Amino acid sequence: MLLAAICYVLITALLFRNLLPVVTTHLFGDLGDPLLNTSILAWNAKHVPLTADWWNFPAFAPLSGVTAFTEHLLGAYPLTSPIIWISGNPVLAYNALQLLTLPLNGLAAFALVRELTGSSICAFIGGLAFAFAPFTGEHVSHIQMLMAFGMPLALYGLHRYMRYGARRDLVWFGIGWLSVTLSNAYMLVFFPILVALWVIWFFKPDARRWRAVGATACVATLPVVPLLIGYHSRLTAYGFFRSYAEVISQSAGIQSVAGINQRAVLWVGWLPNTFYEQSLFPGFAILALVAIGISARARPTRARATLAFETATVELDFFHGFATVAHGRASRTDKALRPFVEALAHLGAASVNALRRSVTWEPAYPGLRALLAGFYATLATGAAGSDDAVLDLYDARDRIADALEHARSRRR
């Protein structure tokens, strides 16, 4: 993990190389959200959170309760407030937060992926994908969106606790959950939905552990309750709300997975140009790494058997699902064309099998049915060998069919 942390820090330094020399005086990006968030951090450091004074952020005078008009950024309080107390420089505090969020996001995702896969390489790639995706670059001026490390940290704690039952893993879950709920309102709404789906997918009949998880979530949510009450009472008093049409206009759809933001350099002219929440294109590098990872973990793509009989040779391809029969002695032409014939057979069979598996959800050996058909066709030609060889083939067929039925029953 140390090597991964160093890499994430170096990548962050490269991305923000122009900011580092002026980290105490300049802000990265525009002077909209970054300047507002810097002033919020300064306000948090000078006022006790949740007090009457804290709720009255100095804007839109003479209105009161203006803190509820935007993000509170209390999730950054343990880091940024001490920096402001010591240095008196909120710009330095904001930049420190921005420079730390990406490595922290990467390390939290690293821990989660390594727990799931047991592979440090997969964990490193997962950390890269989570911390440095193009979506992150679109929200680089929205510091609350970059504070996302609580989500993988909470899931890391959940996985470990449900696997080992150690209470210290509940601490990781509680810290991650609290960090999420204090980071921004978007995660406060969406992350509990993700956790609910996680519970459904990974459900195990262990009431004691589930009670512990629920109790930890409740305890970690308690600090957020006064915030929610304060926001609700003040926003309701002003009559603020978002219409459904406005929500839809600012939301992402399935087509947003292919959307790039207006600042993108690559893929311009190839993919639709969108903005903010609708710019969800993960980038070619992430898609390529995912494809490589899936391929590396997949079943072997070669599973062959050669049966030599008195009058023919049968080549069985268990994975791609075809059988070829060579009658008698092969000619020079047959030998020369065999690689090309086999390549075409592989391509055609693989394409058909991919389509069939996507429709039928066949769990193992997609060429089984075609293989058995080829086997019976071989018997019909009279090319089969001795009685013992036929019996051996019947036994092999029955073993494969039994394994397939067992896999299907487990899937149900």
C-alpha cells in the first residue's frame, strides 16, 4: 500500500504542478466554487459548528440562516480548521484539502479492492480508476465531490466485518459512513441506497452481525441529525425547493456514460459534449484495464481433446464448442489449410457461443451441446473406434452433463 500511496501522491503532484509553487496564495480553477468553499472553511474554523452564529454565514444580508444555502464542509473540519488556526491562511487549508483528497480516495479504493480480490495489482488499478477518473477532473472545483474516500472505506469495513466478525472493522465502517454523511448532500442521499443494495447482494443469515452493522450506522448518523434538522427548518422557512423538471435537467442518464465534459481534450468530436453530472465517460484507460482484468480472471480459452481412431481423428474443442473429423490420412493440402480452417471455426463458434450464452446464461463450457452433436455425428459416420473407446466417450459426456446440471442447480 505504501508504494501505491507514493504513486497516487506523485500523480496528484503532476496534475496540480502549477498550484504547488503558489499553494499559499492561489486557488486551482475558477474563483466561483473554490473561493466560496475557502470562505466556508474559514467560517467553520472561527465558529463552533451548529451554533446560532455558525448558521449565519455572512452573505445575502440581512437574511439569516444562510449557511443552509450551500454545503457546510464539516467533513473537512479535522484537517482544515487546525491549519487555519495555526497559519491563519484559509487558502492554504483549502489547497491542502484538495491535494489530499485524491490520494485518500485512491488509498480507500485500494484497500477495498485488495480485500475483494486479494491482489495488490488489481487494488492499485482500482485506486487509479476511482481517484483519477475523468469525472473527477470535471468536478475539480467542487471540493465536496472530491471528498469521496468515505464510500470505499465504509464498504471495506462492511466486507471485513461480515467475513471475520472483528469489531475493529465496524470502526472502519463507522468512520467511512460518518465521512460520507458529512461530505456533501449528494452522497448523503445516494450512498445509503448503495449500502442497501450491498446488503441485499451480500446478505448472510447472521442476525447478530447485522444488528451490529445497523447499530454502527445509527451511531455514526447521530452527529448528522442536528444538521439535517437545521437545513430542513431553514430551507422550508424560505420556501426553497427544486421542481422535478429542474432535477431532471441536472441529472445523468444512461447516455451520460459516453458523455465528455467541455474541458476534455481527447475524444472531442467522437463523443457527445456534456457538462458536470452528465459527463460520466470513464475514459479508455479504465475500460481497457477492466477488460484486461476480466480476461485475466476468465476461464482458459483452450480446452481440447484429440481422439485417434482406426479410421479417423476427432478434434474436440470443449470451450469454443466444435468438433472436426479428419477421415483417413491427411493430405498436404489439408495440413496447409488446417490452421486457417481452425481459425475460422474458432471465430464463428466463439461468436455464436457468445450470443447463445448472453441469452441462456449458460454457466460452463458453452460448446457442450455442439460438442455432443458432433460426437453423435461421428458415431453415425462409423468413424468411432473400439467399444472401450465409445464407452469412455459416453462416460466423459455423462461427467460433463452432471457437472453442468450441478452448476445450474447451485445457480438457482
